[in-house]
Amino acid sequence: MFITNISKQRVIPKSIAVFVKNLTSGGAEKQAVLLSKVLSTDYDVHFVVFNAAKTHQKYLDMIYEAPKVHLALLNGGHLSRFRKLLSYIKENNIELIFSYLTAANLYACLAGSITGAKVITGLRNAELPTRKLIVDRFLTNHMSAITIANCFSGKRYFVSHGFKEKKIHVIPNCFDNISPFSLKNEKDTTCIITVGRFVEQKDYMTAIKTVSLVYRTHKDIRFIIIGFGKLEQEIRRWVKEEGIVDITNIIINPDNISNYLSNADIYLSTSLFEGTSNSIMEGLNADLPIIATDVGDNAYLVEEGKNGHLTERKDVDALAKAICNLVSDKVKRQKYGRYSKCLLIEKYSTGTFRDRYLQIIKEIN
């Protein structure tokens, strides 16, 4: 495939790899799978997982649904897997590698320096721990062709921490299989839902305290917490301490999250930091009004007074007030939910996502 320029003719890579360290549940991993699918209509795409022992079936199934995507699962020790990665790149004439997250970025850049493949690294959050920040800064500034950030707030943060601004391009996450808008069924209770890994970043303590405060004046609510991770026992203890065990259902990593979202009425996100939140996009697709902290690129996903409300981090009173206003107003919930769906279609479709990546591929060649 060729693209004509006024001054010269440039060859666009025909063989591309999308490379991740693990393929377990996570926003970055899902976006990597979606990238491989949307690019497979234009290029020969290889999805490479560095650690075959850490994969999630739902993401493997997504890849199997794309017959043009070649799947490579590497096994063995670290050195053995890296050698296999080098061989795979050479044997399949891979000219461009998209990598996701720090460890994969490092392996990809090392492999690219040996094989001659260009590497586009990925920054998938609004900030990073110090060690990862140092590694990714070096890779961005000195080894990768460019780096893709998934949020504008992230780019501002990384540039302020020494990343070369011209090397960072922003492409927000996309959402696949956007469903048609539908009105919520009439129910006796209002269901508040939150979805995310059970880690400090998501600040479940604030979410639980918020719902507890709402429950003081609105007894007709339910609370669903969906996720998995190291803080599970702490979350169960906080729910008990706040006195909302009877209205709370904690569900561990189900395969049918979309069903729970469809049956909910309000989406709550209390994160301390985010990139472009995949879980909030799930809420948009479920036609939900969003109550969230004003972190990362949440202001792009939640337009104040149109499909939800934003508050400062840890502001339990403001979060509870916003939820109470929606619990008491079904018409507003429906209005906000409809706007959520329109916003998702307009800004985060796979078509827009694909076009942005195709442009990046053209620009680096």
C-alpha cells in the first residue's frame, strides 16, 4: 500500500504487531484487542502476548472473532520468551509494533532496536508510579517512534515530568458494539453501580461512604460493586462498617457486566486518578447518568448538567448530593442517560478510533 506525498512516496507498513505483557482483565488490554481488530481490515495484524500463562478467555474470544488477526502466545522463561518475540517479529516481517503499558513498552523497544521494527509505545493512565515513569520517559524520549497517551490530562502530566511533548500523541479509548438507547424499566428501587479493580486508585472507601450517606435519606436504593483485586476483604469490611450490607451486592469479575449495568440507574466513579475511563464508557453505553470525580479525562466523558455531575476527589457530601438529586428525579435520569449514549457515539466509536490510528501510522512513515 502506498501513499503519495507532494515530495516523495512513502511505504506504509503492511505487517503490524499489537504487543502486551499479559492479557488479563483491564482497560489497556481491552483497548489493545480492539486496536488489533480495527487495524486488521487494513494491515496484516499480529496480536502478541508475552506471557501466555496470564490470559483472560473473554479477550481471547474477542481476538478469535477477528479471523484476520494472528494470535501469538509466548511461553517459557523471560529470556526464552524474549527470544521467541524476536524470532516472531523477524519471521513475520513485522515493521511496526504497538505496545501497551511499561513492561511491554520496554520489551517492544528492545526488540525493535534489534529487529529494526518501529515501536509506538502506550501510556494508558493519567499518571504513573515513579519507577514506571522513569522507564517510560526514557523509552518515549529515546527509543520509541512516538508514544500514544489515551487522555489529554495524561499528556499534560507526562510533559510536565520531562517527556518530550512532540513525541506524545493523544488517542482516547474507544468503545465497541455501542447499543441502541433504551429507557429503563420501572422499579421500586434505584440502583447505583460502580465497576473497577479493587485497588487504591478507585477509592472504594469514598464510594461506600457516599452511598451510606445517600441511604440515610433514601431507603429505596441498592448498591452494586463489581470488580476484583487485593482490596476485596477491605471493601467488604467497609460496607459492613458503614451499615449498608443489606442494600449492597459485591460481585467478583462476572462475564455479564453489561447486564448489571443495563439494570442499573446511576453510575458512580470515585477514582483518585484515571485516563479515559473504560468503566465510565460502559456506563455511557448502558444509558446511565454518571456521577464521578473530576480526574483524568472524566470531564470529556461527563458534561456537567447534561449527562451527569463531577466533584472533587473524596468529596462525599458533593457526591451524595448529586446522587440524591438523581434518585429523586427519574425524568432527569432518563434525559442524562440519553445524552450519555449520544456522547459515546459521537466521540468514542471504533470508526473514529481506527481513523486516528491510521493517521498516526501514515505520519511516522
